[in-house]
Amino acid sequence: MISVSNLSKSFDDFRAVKDISFSVEAGEVLGFLGPNGAGKSTTMKMLTGFLSPTSGKVSVLGHDMSLDAISAQEHIGYLPEGAPSYGDMTVKASLVFIGEARGIKGKELAERIASVVERVALGSVLSKRIENLSKGFRRRLGLAQALLHDPKILILDEPTDGLDPNQKHQVRELIRNLSEDKIVIVSTHILEEVSAVCTRAMILANGEILFDGTPSNLASKSGFHNAVTVRVTNLQPALISALEALRNVERVQQGELDQLVIFPIDGQSILADINQVLHAQGCQVEELHVEVGRLDDVFRKLTMSATEGESA
């Protein structure tokens, strides 16, 4: 449904996006990750036709964005970062305005407004002026505007920015439910959001794609992948020595409260071997769990390496 080929964008001598290519299909929730200045927002603006690329092509449902932007944009709902709005309008008037601009009128418009208001919980502020809304309600209004015409593609830049934990959970549930028959692209710096809602993760840094795969693929690249955390009553040095002697263990790290983190070599599964040692030592286990992997660990390694390489 979306095809991006050799996309680049330069601002004078600065190359914000550098020759990236990818495609996205219906049912996918793609998370764009990257540090500030990675090129995420610039890429999303080109996907929506808000910015023209310096080179390359964006195709949306078969429509070339550079040749027929209006036909492509009919199918896109876009929530930009810091979504602009008319502060003197009420929430309801704003939704009516956006709906009519999309060509929706009468009974259909009323039904669409009622639906999105319920979905993003705006009912309590329908009569309030936008300038008097909190940051969280403004963000939810922007999301409602993006959903109003029931688009096949949703492009959301930091959709949970400014929301409290309950509101974040609500928006994430909404994204999961919407993704059954739509494409959803989410730009975020919140790593937990990728685990919570995304079926695919893409990391950008310095305008280039460093990773493109599932969140579980990404987690497996972490140094903590398959690491085992264990805490026992009355920890003895003999246990640490026995764990360090295991063939597939790289190192054992001791933390607070007699907690140990046992790191495997090359992410191998070591739980069974550790259980044998704990049983042989007669340990009373207080805590034991296996790490899937830490996204912040992988993110830091990938983006810092890319930044260091760019500086060099």
C-alpha cells in the first residue's frame, strides 16, 4: 500500500534523509524510531506529501505522491508533531470544519464525529475552545481529526505525546484495533510504545535506516537477550563460581539484594543449565526470570555507532 524508493531530502547542504527504500502493507503497524534529528519527521512529511523529496519516489495505493498528491492524501490520516489548530474554535466546530473540508456532510458527518469522539474520549470537552484545552486533549483532538474520514493509512507523529498513562493505554489500544485493515505508521522516541503496539520497527539515524524488522528481532540483538536474572536466599561465592564455569555463560554480574544477572554467549538459551546448578547447590530461589532483550540497549548501540561513524 505504501512504497518508498530511494527517497532523499536535503536542506541546503544538510542531507536529512539519505536514499532510503521500504514498503508497508495493510495490517502492519510500523514504528519509526531514532534520536532527535534522525530524519523521522522529515520522512513522514514526505510520505504525506507535506514536503517534496529532493529525489526518489513515494507511492500510496498506486498514486505517485509527486504527480497526484490529492488522490494519495484522500486515503491518509495524518497527525503531525504539534498538530496546528484554530484556537478560537470549539472542539466540535473544529471536527465539523475538518469533516466538511474532507467532503463529508449531513448525517454521515454527525455519525463520523460521534464515532471518533467516543474512540478518543473527547465527549467532555466538545463545547470548549481549543485554546483552553490541555496538551493531552489537543493531542487527542488531532488524532480525532486524522481518523475522521476513516483513512486506509494513518501516519502519526508522537501520538501519545502529552498524554497521561491511562490516555496512552487508550490510544495504544485504539492503534492496535485500527491496524486490522489499515496501515499505521507511528513515529516515536518511546521504546515501550514499539513493544506495545508495533508489528515492525525501523530505526533511523543520520537519515539512514539502521534496522528494519520485528520488535522481537530487535530485542534479540540486545546483550541482555536470554540473560537470566536470579536472586537466592543467602548467596554464596560457590554459586557464582559454578555459574561462571558453565560452558555457554559469558559472565555473571552481581547486583543489589543478592541478585545475579547471568549473561549468555551469543544470546544462547542457558536457563536449563542454570536450573541444574541451582538445584545441585540446594539454593532457595527468591526470583528468577529470563530477559527477552532490552530495546534501549539495542537502540543505544545502533544509534551511537552511527553517530560516531558520521562524526568520523
